[in-house]
Amino acid sequence: MKSDYLKLAIAGSLSLVMAGEALATEWNVSLWGKRRAFTEHVEKLAELVSEKTGGEFRLNLSYGGLSKNRENLDGISIGAFEMAQFCAGYHYDKNPSITVLELPFLGVSSLEQEVDISRAVYRHPAAIDDLARWNATLLMPSPLPQYNIAGVGDAPRTLAEFEGLAVRATGGIGQAMKAIGAVPTSMSATEVRQALDSGVVTAVAFAPHAHMSFGTVESATWWTTNLNPGTVNCPVVVNTDALNALSDAEREALLGSVDESLAHYIAHYDEKTMAQWGPVLDAKGIERITYSDDEIVAFREAVAAPAAQAWIEENTVRGLPAQELYDLVIGMIAAN
């Protein structure tokens, strides 16, 4: 009786395993942290793909076991795994096209709108070509609400009091913080709790789910309710060679499950995560800091236009159609 052998298609990671008469395709998926609102669409995608293929195409989700989060795009590029999630702000130079979605004060009003705009940018030829340098195909976004800041010590009750505050903030949010005199520091989400507890930073910009998942609410004494400087863009990508190697049925099971996975993600975030957030703040005794409309308008005016112009100029020099990408985003926001 002949033995069944493991066949590796991409750097040893796309496996076809004999299962009786059928071949089961297994993909490894690199995530980080733990299962949370931020990964619910990937969890749902794995469930749907398995259901649609009768278990013959499986996504094996790994939370930190395959790569560091800042190295996920590199892992995709060499085929160390077939799917991964990463945040554009973790490595600006590697994916400049999609960082347009991280500009401060874009004015995105809902998770649904965030999905629509992200997917439009992902379909743009410049973004496709940009990620193709890493043998990556953009699969779906991880829509996040506006970030706000939780911190320890004296709360900044006016924007002027952010002067000198060490804040964990990436991408456009980091630019916004710098504009009001804070000192932005970029670090991965998994490093934040230790940095806050040790005093490396005194405040952290996160979406609500991340403040809960990564423990900042265990230390924080205050939270900004309406700063809303922007959000981050964290796509799920697949290795292009792995995608092309799928059968038609497998590819349809994967791509045809994206819409349902995103709908599940949004419902979970709105109905579960945000329902928990207020009670968590109350239970932890975290003070809510709300800024006046005049201060928020001044903040936006000081940050939004200069950041956008700088992004356009820098990325035009890179050879990207930066103005076109920015206009695409702003045009979609204005149309809603």
C-alpha cells in the first residue's frame, strides 16, 4: 500500500493532505493577540470556507504562532503562510498606497462606510500593484471605528494639555497627536500594556475593542470620548500564488464568503463590543473626557489638510497616483 505524502506548494506551507479519496487543502493564517472583535471576520471566513467545501478546504488560524504581527507581510511575500492580517501603519514604506485610509480626520462615519471605501482603494490598480511587490492580494479590510485615547496620570482636559504627552499612536493618528504637541510612539498592540505600565507611554490610541483586548482598561484612569482623530487600516491579505493555485470551487468558497464574513464582523462589533464598552468604563472607574466643539474644530483644521497635502506630495514622488487615491476616498465620503 502506497504511503500518502505531504506535498508543499509554496515554501512548504500550502499542503495537500490525502483524506481518503479526496485532497484537503489547508492554508495557514497568521494573526496575533487572541480571538477578538478585530478577527471575527477571519474566524467567520474559516467557518464558511470549511462548510462550503465539506471540510476539503480549511483555514488554520494561528494567533502569534507563525509570525510577529509586524512581519506578516514579509511572511506572505515568501509563502511562509497563505493568509495574514496586518496594519498599514506598522510598515508605511511597504504599503504606501493603502495608508491614504489612515489619514487623520477623513470623516468616515460608520463601519459599513469604512468597508466600502477600503474595498474601493483595494481595487485600485495602484494598490494592487503596490501589494503585488509582496506577492500579496488584498482580500478584505478589518473595519475599525474612530480611535480615542485612554491614559494614566493627569488627564489632558484641553488640547493644549496634550503637550509632551507620550502616546502610542500609529499612522495618521500619530501625525494628529504630533500636531497638538504630543509625542507619538509606534509599537505593536501586543507591546502596549507593558509600555503603559512601565511608563514608556502614558496614553494609548486604540479602538474600544483593543483597549479591552490588550488590557489598557486595567490601568487607564481616563478616556477621551470625542477626540476621533482617525483610525487604522488593517487588511487581510493572501499569498497570490496560493490564491492562484486553488481550484475554481475553492476560490469561489473563499472569495464568495468575504461579504458574509464582513457582515458578521460589523454585527459583532456593533452589538457586542460597543455594548460592553460603556459598562467597562463604569466598572473600572475610568473618567470620560469630552472636548468642546470649538477645540475639535481647531484640532481638525490644524491637522487634516496639512497631513493630506504632505501625504499626496510624498507619495506622488514615490510614483503613486496619490492625488487620485485621496480624491477617491474623499469623494466617497462626501457622497454619503
